[in-house]
Amino acid sequence: MKNECIYISGRLSAYSDKEVSEEKRREVEIHLETCRKCRTKLGELEKAGTAVKTALSCDEADIDFSGIWEKIESNTDFRPSLWQRIIRFAGKPVVWMPAVFAGAAACLLICFMPNFHSGPDRQTPMQAGLVESVYSSTGQVMVMQTAISGSPLIWILPGADKEAG
Amino acid sequence: MKPSLILAPLIILYIWLVFIKPAEAGTTSILHVNIEIIKACRDSAVVDPQLKGLIRELGPILNFSGFSLLKKNKISLKVNDKTRLILSPDRQVEVKLLELDDYKARLSVRILEKKKETFKTVLLLIDNGSALIGGPPHEGGTLLLRIKVKFE
């Protein structure tokens, strides 16, 4: 861009608004006669000026400001997204860590709760078998447990009279 | 997010797991009883191949060296059902199922000699549990009963 163009383009807006002196106006017009670029620029400036003037000529009462605001709100979500909230939450160790410790403690309690796996009756696991009662006419009975399975072993001993005999 | 939002579901889960009963399983109604009548002796070292496990079980307790399986009976019982088996010409054993639930079976075992009760016991057995009763003399050895149960 020529130095003259730079100088004129700085004055085009004022020229378009008729805010320049007669001398300056002549100066700009002489340049415009020979410079196509500056003429184009002036044309654009005039177009923009016309559009602004048209907009400003509207009556204020005709503009629905609340409708415009609703449109803006519907198109813009100012709340943070779920991912942003997760990131923000995870980034707060002071809040996050107690929850982690509490969860771990709850899991440990569940795992080590006595009789947790012992069925609905919450009974202590029974051995392979138990002897509830025993009677022998000899009057001598031994109750033991086998070595491996722990099953009950009832041994009927001979009576005192038989032993003597 | 507050920690209480995480803790609340965890506490609810804990309470549910610990205090609320799971759905009842199908109830057991039949007990399969396997009764082995065994002769144990000290003057023989012959062990019936089916009774090899028994040597390991009884070895540390009783000093028998020979075991022979005289009879093996499989019976199925419902509550209050009873069955009698002949141990020897003048000796019988009677087994009666007194109670049965998903976790235990209560069995009454009686030994009758010449129709007179000489021995009686009540056993509490779990599924696949077993009990041994021994002592009565029998043909130069000692009689041993092994009772195994299985729930259905």
C-alpha cells in the first residue's frame, strides 16, 4: 500500500461522514479518482454506515429484549459439563480422600464381618457332626473325634461285669 | 460433591449385606444315609480297599490293623422315617431321621440286641458329614458302623 493510500484511508471514515474540511475533502477526492482500492474501501465504509443507520432508526419499543436474552441463554450453557465437574471434584484431595478411606473401611468391615458367609441362620460353622446325646446299657461310652475329618466317634465299652468276667 | 454422597450408598450396601437375609434356598427334604458295617480286628492286617481312608482316620486313635467291609447300605429318609438293618443274627441297628433342614440333620441311632435297646445316640450331622460308632464284639473282632449323610 502506498503511503498516500495509508494517509487517505485514515481519513475515509471522516470523509464518508462529511466531517472533513473542504480542503481535505478535495484532497481525498483527487486520490479516489486515481485509486481503485481506496474507492472500494470507501464503498464498504458507506455500506456499513447505511446498515448501522437502518438499525438505529428502529423504534426501541419494537425490539424484544427478553426474547433476545432467552435465545442467548438457550444457546449458551454457563454450567460446567459433567466431565468438568468430575475433574474439579477429583482435583480436591481434601474432600476426596476421606471418602476413599471411608469406602475402604466399609469394604473391610463387610469382608471381616463375623458369620458373613455362614448362611441365613448366622450359625457358627458346624463340624462334620456332633453327638447330641448318647446312652449305652453298659454304662461306659467314649466319645472322640477322628483324626482327619473330625467326625464324631462313639466307642461302646464293655460293661464292668463283662470286663471282670 | 460431598463425602456423604459417597458414604450414604456404601452404608446402605453394608446394612443390606449384613442384616438382610438372602432369599431362602430350596429346602432339603430327603436325607441319603450311607451305612457301612465294618469289622475291625487286631489279628489281621488285611484292609478292604474301600476302607483305606478309615485307617488314616482311626489309626491315631484305635490300634486296629485289619478292616473288612461286611455290608454297605444306602437308604433315603424323610423326617420321622426309620429303617432297621441287621448287624448280626441277634443284633440290629435302627436309624431314624428326627429333623432335617438345609444345614443339619438330626439322626437317632439305636442298637438292639434281642429286641432290647443296648445303645442309643442322637447325632447332628451336616451335609456330607459322617459319624462312627464302634465297640460291640463281633466274630473275634469289633463291629464298627460308619454313617455318612448327604442332603437332597
